[in-house]
Amino acid sequence: MAETIQEQYIRMNPRSRETQPSYQARFPSGSPGHDGYTSDPFPVVIARGSGPRKWDIDGNEYVDYGMGSASLLLGHAHPEVVAALSGVLADGSHFGAPTESMLEWGERICTLMPCVDKVRFVGSGAEATMLAMRVARAHTGKEKIIRWESHYHGWHDYVMPGNLPPFDVPASIGIPQGTIDSIIVLPTDLAALENALNSDENIAGVITEASGASYGTVPLPDGFLDGVRRLTREHGVVMILDEVITGFRWAPGGAQERLGVDPDLCTMAKIITGGLPGGAVGGRDEVMAVMHQTGDSHHDRYERVLHGGTFNANPYAAASGNAALRLVATGEYNAQADLMAERLRAGLREVVDRREVNATVYGESSTFHLFFGASSIDGMDASRLKNQPAQIQRSLRQALQVRGVDLMSRTSGVLSGTHTEVDIDFTIEAFDGAIAAMMEEGLVQH
């Protein structure tokens, strides 16, 4: 009798399997730092990466479409980023004072991102969205933030309402009711936004994931960002564009450059640091002014946004961030990633069509998504698009892993500018084999 997908996965990963009890003994659910690191029956443990590929502790090689949770547009361990980081390691990691590399980094961001006159560094994408919300509240003197169902803005309290279906229940326990009351969760519908803005005068900002929910898993309706910009401007409300993933990926100047949208604030992380921890909030002078210290004791104590963070803009992140953004600014890595993503999406569609599987392939820029159970995602809402059966999600990823390909999460991934036609063609062949295995187990149907 032939091995099942999971049996083959277990056989090929004996060392990863052996480590799992130790992970379980030390970390909640066996995960050292992120809920996404868990898997049934165990996750593979990675040893190293280079370019578009990575290797696990059992020696298995993968074409990687996780790319550091979308942070590695330049691929794993890009030589210029590694050299830049290596060049400053011996100089020290923290001085409690500005460095010239921080200035260079900020200037690069202000040059690349159209809406950014001023920028402030933070420690992560979640911190970026948290600070952006605070800035919006301070600038307007109002309290509530509108967010869209299923859009992902990190894990802090203010973005847990509306993150997962059902959207009227926070995605986590431990969220105070007062926090929940300060957030308005809407479906991605401009009429709903207009009604909310007309009926509530206490709205400070609207935050939107530039790609649509979860890097485009739930795409935005046509013209949606333009509509958000028009309505927020009419009502004097701050438009926050979450570019944690799209920033420097959709284009060197992010989705705002590619789509021509003009937000008041944008949030950035991932690619901005060249793969190290960090992020930033940037925006218009008049909005970012609420962070200014004037020297007036009353103003600086009672009329400005306080912000700290021990490791914000640390010299290591600044060095790798500068190296990464020098390369991003050429546009070459964006173009290659987009080109290879289109080749991959076309190849996956050919497999789905040839095998007559009831599924669809979609995505934009350097992303791809698969949805099983329908030939089109038209008319589908987030509750369906982000809730494919767990067994299908797990089996697809494991069926690809045993064939040398790894996804980011669910049934989707992102590309880097180091992926080549060889990587794409290998992936399409692996996907064909994975689909055949899933069909044999009755997991997908015609």
C-alpha cells in the first residue's frame, strides 16, 4: 500500500520529529515565537537558507515561498545584506543615540515612499500599526479607528477585533472591552464606510491592508483604496495604509506608488530592515507633527505622542535595511519577483485545469493563492476565502514539502527577486505531484 502524504512527510523528517517533544516541553504548543510555527504532527526545523532556497535539519532542500513571512524580497542571506551586517557587528549593537546609518535609512524611506515626509522607526509591523493608530487619534483629537473584516495588522489589542471570523468576536481572549469599543469593524464596502463616517463624529482613522486581507487572500474591490481616500479626506479622517507586506514589494515605493494612492500615514516592516526585526511609521508632516518635542514643558507632557523602544532603528537593523533598500530602489528585484510569480500562477492554473480540479489560482504582484472548492473567487467573502478545510491546507503544504517546495501559510506564498525559471518549473512539477497525491487520498475533487 502506498504511503499517505503524512506518512511520507514523517519518514522524510526524522530529526524534526525527534526535536518536537523538546519544543513542546519548553514552549506553548511547541512554538517558540509565533502561532504559525506549529504544524500537525510537527513542523520541519530549518537549518539555513540561501537565495530562494532553504534546508532543514534532515538535509531536505526546499524552494521557499515563505521568504521570512514576506520579508525577504532579496532572498535568504543576500550577500550584500550579509556584508553590510557583518561590517558593523564588531562596532556595537546599541548606543542610546543616533547614528549616521539611521539618518541614511530614514532618507532612503522618505525618498522611496511617496507619502512619507517624516518617518519614525519601531520594532515590528505590529508596533507600526499600533503607533499609527495613536498618531491618528492624536492628530484628530478623536478616538475610534475603522478597520476592515479579516485584514491583518499584527497581534496587538487594537487589531484583534475583526481579525478572524466571526468578526464580531476578537481573535484572542484577553482583550479589554474598552479596546473593543474603540474599534469599528466593517465589511469592505464603501457604502458602509460612508455611513459610519456620517453617523459617528468620533472616528480618527481608517486602516487598510493595501493588498486586501492577508496579502491579497481576500482581494479588495476595484477602486476601493481610491474610495477610502476620497471619503476619509471629505470627513477629515486619517487614512492609514498598511504596507507592512506591500511596502517595497508591490514597487520600490510600495502599493501607494504602484496604485497611485495617497494616504496620510503608512506602516512598514519586513523588507524595510532587510530581514531583521523592525518597522516604521511614515507620513505627512502635518500628521507626524504630533510626535514633535518642542521644548515647551506643557506641550511635551500633555500635547504630544510619546514613543520609545529600546531597539528601534538599532545599528544592525539600519545597516541591513540600508543595504536592502539600495537594492530595492533599482526595481530589479520587484520586476523579477513579479515576473516569476506570473509564470508560477500560470503554471499552477495549467495543472488545475489539466487535472480538472475544482480550484482556482489568483494573486497579484509577487504573491500567489490557491482556493479549493470553486473555479472562481468572485463574490466570496473573507469567511470563506480564509477558512479552507484544515486538512486540505495541511495536506497541500506537506505534499509540496516532501517534493521540495514550501509555502508561507494556508495555500499561498510570496516570491523573491532571486527565484528563477528553474525554481518555478520545479515548483509546478511538484505541485502537479502534490495534486495527484491529494486526489488519490480523496482530498480534492474534480
